[in-house]
Amino acid sequence: MSDFSSLNVALSGLYAQRRGLEVTGNNISNVNTQGYSRQRVDMQSVGGPTTGTFWSGGLDAGGGVNVTGITRFRDSFLEIRAALEHGDSGNLSRANTSLAQIESLFNEPSDLSIAKSMSDFMSGWDDVANHPGDPAARQQLLERATTLAKTINTAANGLAQMRTDSIGELDSLTSEVNTMAANIAKLNGAIRSATTAGLSPNDLLDQRDALVTQLADKIGVTVRPGADGQVNVLLGGTSLVNGDSSLALKVDTTGPNPSIAWVGSNHVATVTGGEIGGLLGIVNATIPTFSASLDAVALKLRDDVNALHVTGSGLDGVSGRKFFDATSATDFAVSANIGTNINNIAAAASGAGVLDGSIALKIGDLATASNGAQALYHQMVVSLGVESQSSQRRLDIQSKAADQIDNARESVSGVNTDEEMVSMVQYQHAYEASARFMTTIDQMLDTLVNRTGLVGR
């Protein structure tokens, strides 16, 4: 190696160490940037020539150092696992939130709940049975019946409105998914272009991976590595994002149950994860199940009370009147046969006299029936509580699993300021050493060029 080529060795050291300092500084600047992956400069020694020349001889010390690239610290296996875990977390989180909303609709136990209104209604019959001719007892019973009907109506309408709102939320989430998928495809294209051009796509990769995680939260996807740094995103085995192209989804409400379909083909997309998967379960299974259960309670109450009431007679001696009208919990109401006339309430057995209270007593005894409306409602509330509690437990377990994966990802790609400070000192000392080496070579050349041959003049 000549003295002049040693200057190139020193210069390559200055360039390489400066680049290392720049990357270290960038890591420190982004220590709190969400989704940023730490980077390191890759350096490679420049070897001497492998083919000798006529005048060459001896051993070559090498040609310095080159920066061959910038490594971005990411574990592709953890990224795949993270997408799966976030999809499950999004599903359970959305389902748990919806179950909590359903519980708030029934508001059990409280003074404004269906159970309390039903209990008050049944005790009102006991009061009428004890005082069949008392207008105050009859008026109180009618008011309690009206309150019970409105409480049931409110819960039923709340479930129906919740389902409508959830379908609207499905539309919004699907639009977000389409936007994310299109952006991931664009970033894939930019990453491929940068990679083939020999440029560093690390910032683009961070943006793309952050979007993939958000997409997994929304709909639950599977990630597969592609060529040139790209990723392919699969939804139920079908490519949502394939390289730099993406497909779009839509909410299909033409059938009895809403579904997610592919735009263009109209084929149903398999969605089991993410917030959308959780919402689909709530819309198509959970809400209809509890709506049907509430309908069953309302119709059971209607049938049991009417079956006894039609056999009795009011204060006017007329019998055969129904007490409740209903085709579902939504239109459950005091019958038009009763209206607001308390005299039409049948407390007496037919032909037993207007002051008889035997029918009212029998209706009041329905409160303790093992297969009555109150028992049916109790079963429904217990089922809701068990499902909500189970959902919360599954969410807690899944959240811990997702946190473990995220912590593992952070340990690989996160910036540690202590490590960066050590790296900065190392690069700084190496830069100073390269500068000192250059100064030494310069002094040697000065002696060689300006001082050699001057002795003896």
C-alpha cells in the first residue's frame, strides 16, 4: 500500500464512522416514535488486490472500509405472530364491549330493571286479590303493568338500535380496512422500487408494518413475506394485499344476516378476527339471541297472564278480556280490552261475584312458577352475565398473549438509549482515530515530499 492510498483508507474510515454516527443519532431521535425500528450500519473491510502486477510485491494491508448497507432490526416471525394475536385481541375486545352495552340495556339489578318491574307487577295482583273493590289497588296495578310494558319495549328497542348502529359501524370499519389495504399496497410498491434501486427502504418498511398491525386489529389477517421486502396480506386464505395491488371489501346486507363480501365478485369473505369479526358475531348471533330470549319472556308473560285473565270477570261482570297484547317484546303492551279502565281488570272468577279475588291471586302466584316468565327472564340474565364474564376472561388472557408478542418485538426493534450512547462513543472514537491516521499519513507525505534529499545542501 502506498502512502497516497493510505489517505483513501483514512477517508473511508471517516465516511463509515460518520455514517454510523448519523444512524445512531437517528435512532436516538426516534426513541419515542411509534413503530420505529432501530438501525445499524453494516461495514465491510475493503481487501487489497488479488492479482499482482509486475512491480508489486509484499503483503497488502487492505483498502479500508465500506458501508454495505443499513440493517433494520425486525423479526419476521414475530411480525406474523403479532398480526394473528392482534386480530384475536381486536375480535374479543369488540365482543366484550358490545356485551357490556347489552348488560347496560337490561341494567340488572336495579330499581329500573325488567326484573324489578315484573316483581312489582306481580305483587300488584296480590294487592288487588286482597282488595278487589279498591280503585287505588287496581290503578296501581294498571300503572305497574304499563311501566313493565314500557321497560320491556325499551330493552327490545335498545337491542334493535344497537344492531342497526353496529351494522353502520361495520360500514365504517370496512372503509378503513380498504384504505389501509390500498396504502399497504402503495408502500409495498415504493419499497420494491427503493430496494431494486439500491436505496434504504427502512422508513417505508416501518410505516408499512405499522399499517399491517392496525389492519390486523380491524379485521384479522395473515401476513406472508414477499419479494424485495414486500409482504402479502391474506384474509381467510384470499389475498387482500398482493404486492403492490389490493382488493376492496364491502358490507353485504342483502341477506338475513350482514356479511363482508369482496367488491367485484360479491363472494363472501371469511372474517373471523379483528373488530369486524367481533362485530359480525354480535350482529348475527349475540344480539339476535338475546332479542329472541326477550321476545320469549314477553310472550310467556302474555300467555300466562291472559290464560288466567280471560277466565275471570271485571267489576262490570264481563269476562273474556285479554290483559296483554304482544307479538314480540317490541310491541308488548296492556291490551286494548283493558285500556285505562280499571274496572275491566278481571280479579274475580266468573260468577263468583265482583269482590272475589281468586283470579288475581292465581295471577300473582305466577311469580313463583318454575317455568314462568320471571324464571325465563332470570335464566336469560344469568346467561348474559356468564357470557360477559367469560368474554372478559378470554380478553384478559388474549391481551397478555398480545402484550408478550409486542414486548418481544420491542426487545428486537426498540431503541435502547444506553446502547445507542455506547455506539455513539465507539463511532466517535473511531472517527477521531481515522482523522488522526489521516494526519499521520499527511505528515509522512510532507516529510517525503518536502524534506527528503535536503540533507547536506
